[in-house]
Amino acid sequence: MAWRRSSNWWNLTLIGKFGIFFLAIALVSVSAKESLEPQSSSSQKYGKEVESNYLIRTEKSHTGGVLRYKHVWPGIRFGWKVVVGTLLGFFGAAFGSVGGIGGGGFYVPMLTLIIGFDQKSSTAVSKCMITAGAVATVLYNLRLRRPTLELPLIDYDLALLFQPMLILGISIGVSLNVVLPEWLITILVIVVLLGTSIKSIFKGVDTWKKETKTKKALLDASKCLELQGRTDTPSGARNNPAETNQAEREVSVLENVYWKQLGIIATEWLIILGLQIAKNYVTICSVAYWSLDLLQIPVVVGPSSYQAIKLYQGQRVVASQGSETGANWTIYKLVFYCASGIAAGIVAGLLGLGGGFIMGPLFLEMGIPPQVSSATATFIMTFSSSMSVVEYYLLKRFPIPYALYFAGVATVSAIIGQHVGEKVIKALGRASLIVFILAFTAFVSALSLGGVGIAHLVTKIQHKEYLGFENMCAHKS
């Protein structure tokens, strides 16, 4: 028992040091940049202040009338804005880590309204924070077993079915984000996130009631055994399954990872990333551009189809739903789940989120336990968000010092959130707390992202900007 607790604390300390290392690098980078920046004249300062008041602006290119997006990056200096942003980012990462939904609904408004980034740069830095928090969470979960089954906490079979479809959906959603008007995207943000929040609340209440009944039944059984004089009841029979100490169920990472499924997912991620990068070096809407775009379809459909066939034939089972559900995978159900994965990706790409807001509630509806749902959704989200970060880095969409700093904040916060959340759930025996955290985060995100979107619309209306549908081939970000 003692060595297991020591091992868990050592892992926590190691990952915490990793996050602090990120923060140290960011502090050094910012300090160096501040010392090297020349002093601007008063007119230049005034121009920067005026420019920072506009969160979104475009300008006509001198070649062909192509619309180019103009990014707004605030001056790199530490003050009250960074302090407030750090606190909001910390809580967002903690809640997002426990709920398995990333926390983008906290990050984007914070980076836009408080730090001063434009909307697209905020999305890029937010992706860095989501990726850092997701990676830290996955590393924390790699050695953990499930509360009630001798299986990894992360469901790799479920991830292999959904992750490729999510990637395809995100690619479609990003394209739609350029075409659809901002007012329509704002409405979708509010509707989707509020719907997710309400649905998750009902699911959480239902899970809470089931946990209460289970705890009452176990308590009655325990009292009955005590009255019969049986004092040798196994401790495991007196506890709710949700109370199982996951820290005491650790195994070696080599034994706890399904390497075949992970290898397929990683290979597909590398191929899609290569196609996305290649698209940036060809003319938009050209034959080569669309060819690279269409090549994504067989790359993502292949792994999901492979997994779907295995599930249909009964050669694999999503054990998170129970040991007897393997024979219940019909063609209709498999097609529906794959389509749901694409739809989740479209919503994520369209709204600039990581995908966890949709995948988490979907897994819960499938009957996946909250702990497994959160861990698996975060695992899937790691691949989708990290792909975006690589692309944003190559396109120079975000300032590296700021990205490093907030990535470090998200890393430390995610680990603390996982550790504290695990202890609270174990003490209370309430895995439904994960569902309520998901609902709360979705609700706050609906208010914050919806508020930012409405503010942008008001600004556009005041400046009499165009609010209709856009031509994707006439834009360059």
C-alpha cells in the first residue's frame, strides 16, 4: 500500500515539474523579449492601442483582392491581465480535465476579452492550452485501471472507433467556419453548449440517484450481515464501485496500453497531419488542394471501418458498456456512432472547440461510466487538438512565449484537477460529480462564448460590416 501511494505521488510530482518547466521557459522568453524590444514612439503606441480595440478585422490584399485576416497580439508584459487570465485558465483547465472536455469555453473568452488577442489567435493559443492539459491528463491516466473491471481506464477500442471520424469532422467543420456567417456560428455555440449542459444535468441526476440506491442497498446488506454476526465482510463489498481507489489499481504502462490500437491511431494522426500541412503549400481551391482534402476520407474511414467490422463480428468488445454487449453491435448502431463522431468533429471544428464537449455526453449516453468517458474523451481530444497546434505553429498563428506560459498553467492545473477530483470522488463515492462538472463547464462556456460572439456581432453591425455567407476560396487567414 505504501509503495503504491509513493509511486502515485512520484508520478504527480514528475508531471508537476514538467508543467513548472514550461512556466519557467515562458518567463525567461518573455523577459528576454521585453529587454530586446525597442521603445516605441508615442504615435506607434497610440496606433497599437487603437488596433487592439478591434478583435476582428480584415484588409484587402494588393494581389487579386483576396481577404487577409489581420491578427492582433497584445504586448508581452505581465500585469493584472495576465494574473486574472492565469486564474481563469487554471480553473478552466482543472474543470476541463476532470470533465474530459478541454476547457476551451474558458480559454477563448479569457484570451480575447482579458489578454487582448483577436478571435483567431485566441483560438490558436486555446488549442495549445487544451493540448497541454489533455497530454498531462492522459499521462496521469495511462497507468490507472477502471473502478470495476480489470481493464485500462482509457477505452482504446472505443477511441479507435471514434477518433478517426472526429478528425474528419473537424476538417469539415473548419471549412464551414470560414463559410458560415458569424451570427449563425454564435447561435450554434449557444444552442449546442446549452443543450449539452441540460442533457448532462439530467444524466448526472440520474447517475446520482442510481449511486444513492446502490449505496443504500450496500449499507442495508452490511447491517444485515452485522446483525447475523458476520464481521468478516470483505471491505470491497461495503464500498460503492465508484469509491474504488484508482491509485491502488495502478499497473505498468507497458501492460496497461493497447499498443495495436494506439499504433493505428498514431499512424492515422501522422498521415492526416501531413495532408493538412501540404494543403498550406498549394493554392486554395485548386485541384491539388481538393485532392489532398479528399485523401483524408480513406485515411480516416479505414481505421474506423476496421474497428466497426471487428465489433460487428464479435472479435472485439467495448467492455466499458458491459461484458455482454459485444453481440449487440448492429450495422445500424455502428453507422450511427460513426456518423455521431463526424457530427461531433464538425461541431468542434466549426466552434473552435476540442471535441470533448460532444464526445463526453455521447459516451455517457452509450452507457460508458463517467471515469472512463472522461479519460477516453480526453485521450481522443489529445490527437485532434495537437494536430491543430502543429498547424498553427507552422503558420505562426500565436506568440510562442504566451503559448508556453499558458500551456504550463494548463499542465499544472490539469494534474491538480485530476488528483483532487480523484480524491473527492473516492471520499464521496460519487462518480456522478464528473457529469455535473461537465454540465457546469458546458453552461459557463455557452455564456462566455455566446457573449463574445454577440459582442463581435454588435461591433460588426456598428461598423456596417458584411454579415452574410462567405466564399471560402476568397479568404486567406
